[in-house]
Amino acid sequence: MLRTEEPTSAEGAKQAPSAGAAPSRMEWRDRLSRWDVKFSPYLYVLPFFLVFAVIGLYPMVYTGYLSFFSWPRFGSGHGPFVGLENYAHVLTDATFHKAFWNTFGIFLLSSVPQIMVATVLAALLDTQLKGRSWWRMSILLPFVVAPAAAALIFGAIFADRTGLVNQWLDAVGLPMVPWHADRFASWTAIATMVNWRWTGYNALIVLAAMQAIPRDLYEAADIDGATKIRQFFHITLPSIRPTMIFVIVTSTIGGLQIFTEPRLFDTNLRHQGGSDFQYQTLTMYVFNTAQTATDPYPRAAAAAWILFLIIVGIALVNFLVTRAFQRRSLS
Amino acid sequence: MSKISTSWRRGLAAGAVATLLAGLVTACGGDDAGGEQAKLGKDDVLTITTFSNFGYEGLIKDWNADPDRPFTVKETVISEWDTWKQSLTSGLQAGTGLTDIVAVEGDAMPAFLAEGASDQFVDLSDPDLEDRWIEAKYLEGQTADGKQIGYPTDAGPEAFCYRADLFKKAGLPSDRESAAALFKDWDTYFATGEKFVKKVPNTKWYDSTGSIAQAMLNQVEFPFQTKDQKVDADNPELRKVFDTVSKYSPTLSTQVVQWKEDWMANFTNDGFATMPCPGWMFNNIKDSAPDVKGWDIVDAFPGGGGNWGGSFLSVPTQSKHQEEAKEFANYLTNAESEVAASKVAGNFPANLEAGQMLAEENAKDPYFNNAPTSEILANRAAAVPAGVPFKGDKYSDILGLFQQATQRVDEGISPDKSWETFLQGVEGLS
């Protein structure tokens, strides 16, 4: 491009060696460099957004579009527009209600203790331990274990008849827990898997925030005679507020989208989350709906959008509550 | 220097954008290729997907080793049907991504025969082949307007397998001929079971509630849907099956889920004494309990006969080698192939001639106390009532919900409540 153009502009310069040419060339360069400053940052971020548009935004928008149509099973294209019928089906489905409460229950049983333990764990790791790096790395270990492998281990721990926990209970004369039949027991088992995996991860994030707190704050508190516990509540917690909000919001989103653990925990042939849907979560509901007899994809699409709105709603409430709470503790 | 590097960077960015855009354009324009057929050469590959164990490995190996073969074949084996069903479904919906031949499980076939689904499959009708298979089985692969979308591979006529050693322990007649009387109808079967568990308290009578429920409901003419595909699950016959298995769940059933670890474990720890046994189950028992002695097969089935399983080979229209696929599906379901597959996988062939060949050989199985397996299966196949049960387009879906309902009872939920949840689930299907 440049090569073919160069002679022409050189010719132009020869023909009219007067004042006009040089400034126009300068102007062109000037404009280029201005464009460079103005537009190239966008060009650099563009690849990400293009990829996001293809694999993130487009499926989401198309899912929304699809949720208003019918699509016969095994058909190769969607059918006519049906309005809000798919949403009505999902919202009146008893299984959906069950899945909603299951998700909520598992979420509370996992996220709440997980964040509390992670924060305490981070505070303990933020002290002058020997072999600090080793301790810090080891709490991340569960996170690098593949979820499927973890599910196998926990499957052996929580098996109804031959499981480790039940054998221990049996050995000390306590009744066995029906891990897959009882709703609360199944939630606890699944929440245990989630907590095992994510607590260390969250603890490291919180730890990073704790290390950014100026040490002189603690020295001053020490001189004033504040106990370690008091320091934790009055210096550490208020100082890591933004990080706490981040951890709470991400674990809320993760908790509401929980899929792998309950799915692998499931001993049912059809993976419905227990024979009585005791631990079917909303994402499992979306997945299973996509396999049913009538309008599988549109109904799953509607369920996915309802799930999306629920998550946005809860994340928002979460954010507001945390902020209000942290503000009060600051003042 | 800096000027060069800026322009270089600019070029790079522009190039990246161009590549991405090109990628987008090709990605969007990729789905116009359907229908075009391509002839296969000797080393071109025809693909086939099966699930579980079809016994084709040796057949395909021999085919590929033959220097005169018209094309090469590559088989993908998926371990369970439910997993394969999901990929098959999404492959059909996407209109791409499936192999040239796909194996379809018999219970799911009715759903693929439905309008909208059947035109995704090639019509395999061939006047020369019409009398090749057990008629009832052949018709199960045919739509209402006569389009044949599957060649039957095997059938699942059910006998009963039992532990002769445990029968002896309970004081029951244990040899094959006299034990048959205990399996003449369901009432006798359950009554014997109650006697059995009193004598041998640590062993249950049957392997799982699900297998007995399935055996019983497959003797109901219209278990889930009426002839015109109307869903009617709340009918007295089905409820009777449900109430019967619910009643015996605490006393006679192991209350475990079929195919799972606890169920497997019961094969070796004397967990149960009897189980419904289609031909393909023989190998499952041998694999699960290689060292257990005492298994035998009785040439009887409560309530007459029953069929469990049996699959088809189909060719999706998205295949680019439909002619060759049809040819190879034909080859895999001819008498010699079905005999060979049956010997590997234990399936009872749907091919009539293959059934005869096996009966003439009259092989006896030493594992099952020298039971004449092919003779028993041939007799059991003759006892299967034609056209029962009627399988509507939602048969497989409702069957899944029904199995789940019996599992709930096993886990301690009241039968009435479980039935209610079942009906709710059935309603959600339409």
C-alpha cells in the first residue's frame, strides 16, 4: 500500500514544489498519529470483545430470542413464536420450584461458611508463621484437583451404604445418614464438596488484600493495647472491604450456578438430582430441560434467562447489603 | 525505530482484526453443506457410533483387514445409551456432527419415529430385507407411513436368572426344570419370594425394584400412551404395577438403583437371588460375578413373556455417504454378522436366520450350569406378545419418570406421594 502511494505523493511534490505540498504531508502524518493515539487502544481491546461477542454475548442474546419460540425435539430449526408460554411453563413447574430452593439451600450452606472460614484462615496465614509460602500454597491444593476427581473421592465418602462417613457412624452406633435420599443431608454433602474446593481460593484472595494493609496501623493498635481479635474486627475487616465485596459477589454467582458437584454426586440413572429432585439445582434444571420431550431448547432457554435474572437480583441485594454493613462498621 | 515499531504494531492489530472477522464470516456461513453425497474410496472412512456393547469390534476389524473392502470403517463406542442419546439429540438438532451410522436404543426409537424427527433419517426400506428380522422388532423401526428408519440389531427376550445354590439353601426346587414352576406367574413369583426371604434373611428376592417394574409394565398393553399417542399414565393397569412393586419393596427388593455400585456389589455378596434376564444380561452377570458359582437360567417368565432392550442401526440424512452407510448397516445386521456379534456380546439376534443358526448350534453355557442359552432365548422370544407394550413417542421419557417413582418408594417416600410427583412430571412433558 505505502509503496504504491509513495511515488504519487513524490510526483505531486515535484509538480508543485510550492508551499501547499509539505503541510499536506505533515497533516497526513499528523492525522495518522492522532488516530493512533485515539483509536489504537480500542483496536487492542477489540480482540477480547470480538471473542466475547461470539462466545458470550451472542449465545446469551440468542438464548433470549429462542425462549419465545417453540422447537420440536430432534427438529433442526425453531418453530413459531409462542410469546411467554415457555416462561409460564418453567415458572409453574413444581420441579423448578424445588430446584430453586435446592440451589438457595446449597448456596447458603456453602458460601456463608466458606467466606467466614476463608477470612479467618487468611488472617491466620497473615501472621509470622514458619514456612509461610508452603502453608499458603497448600490451602490452594484442593482448587487444582479436577472437580471430577474430587467428586469420586467424595462419592466414596458419602456413599449411602458403603461410604466412609456412614461406616464410621455405624461403628460408633449412630444411625447412618441417607446422603442421597434426605434433602438436607444431600445439600450438606454437596456444600462440603464446594467448600473443600473454594475455601482456599477465597482465602488467598482475602490474604492478598490483608497484606496490603499498612502495618503501622497494627503497631499503633498494639501500643494502644488492642487485642488481636479487636484488631481483626476494627482494622483488618474494614480495610479489606472492596475485596470482601468482590469475594462475596463472585461466590454468590458461583454458588447459584453450581452444577458439577451435584451432577457428579447424583446416583440416578437420569441425573435428575435425586429420585425426588432433592438436590437438583437450577443449572441442572436448565440442562435437564434441554433433554425433555416438548420444546426442550426454548424451555431451557427460558429457564436460563430466569436464572440469569435471579442471579443479577441476588448479586445486587448482596452488594447493597454488604456495602451498607461495611459502611456502618467503618463509621 | 519507533516509527517502524508503531507501524508494525498497527499492522499486527489490523491483521488480528481481519483474521477474527474472517473467522466470523466463515463460522456463520458453514452450514450449507447438507445433502451433498460423496463416494467413498477404499481408504476413505465410513463412521459408526454404537453404545454399550454391540459386539462389532471383531467384525469391523475383519472388514478393514479385507483388501477387497469398498471402504474403511471406524467405530466409536460410547459407554452408556443415556450419554450417547444426548449427543445424538444435539447432533440431530444442529444438523451436523453425527457419524454415518448411529445406533439407536429400542425404547427411544418411538421418539425418533415421530413427525419432525423421522425426516432426519434416511429411509432404509428394502423389499429384499422385509422378512429378515423378527416382525415385531422390524415394525418398531418403521413410521406410521411405512418409512423404515432402523435395521434391528438384536432383541431382548427375557428369561429369569437365579441362584440355584441359594434356592437350595431356602429349600426351593433348584434345578432348571422344576424351578420353572416358581416363575409361572407374578403371584407365584412374589409368594415364593416371601418364603425365600424368611429362610435366607440376608438375601433379597430380586435385584432391584426397577427391573421388576419394567418387566411388569412391559406386559401392559398401553402403559403410558393410548394408540393415538395421547398421554395416559394415570391408568389402573400401570397403577397396579406400581402398587405391587411398592408393596414388595421393603421385603423382596434390594432397594438399590440398577447399574450403580451398590447394585454391582450385590452380585458378589449374595445380595439377591433372581433377576429378569434378557440375553445381553448374561454377560453382565458373568462380568460382575466371575467367581460366583450357582447362577442358572430358567426357561420361564412370569406372566408369559417380555422384551427388554434391543437396538437399531440408523442413517441420519446429514450423512454424506448414505448409500455406503445403508450397505454397511445391511452387512452388520445380516445373519452371519448378527451371529458373530451375539457370540461376543451375548445379544439375542433380531435376525431370524441368525436365531436359527444359534439354535442349531445349541450352545450350552458352562457358567450358567450348562444352560442351553440359545434354546431358552428362542423359546422366550416366541413367548413375547406382539405389539405389547404399545410404545408411544414419549415412552422412554415416561419410563424414566416411572423408574424414578419406584426409586422414591425404595428410599422411603409414600407410594401415593411418589405417584403424585410422577403424574406431575408426566404432565410437564407436554
